[in-house]
Amino acid sequence: MENAKKITVEVSEDLLRSAQVQTGKGISETVRRGLKLLAAAQSYKQLREMKGKTKFFKTYDELKHDRQ
């Protein structure tokens, strides 16, 4: 892990338990995953705003053929 910072955070026990059930991991990994999702949220928002604004020059069949 690059340049880690140790932090102390107070969170609701119910929220932490619920998040841990979703990740299946311990406290540290659960918090890391949550922070990564939050950090990525802006990028996801920008991608959603681009929906329908990008022009493709290949058909679906051409794109599908490229994968083979």
C-alpha cells in the first residue's frame, strides 16, 4: 500500500456491520472500499453525463467482431 495514513473514525455500528456484510471483509478493507467508491463517484457522474453524446463510427456488429 502506497503512502498509507492511519485514521480514527467514529461510525454507527449498524452502518459498519451492514457495510461489512456487503464486502465480506474486515473494518479496514470495508472502509478502503467505501472510500474508493466515493472517490470514483465523480468519474461515474461525468461518464453518465456523456451518455448519448459520443458518436461511434463502427456498428455494433463491427465492434463485436473486433472482440473475436
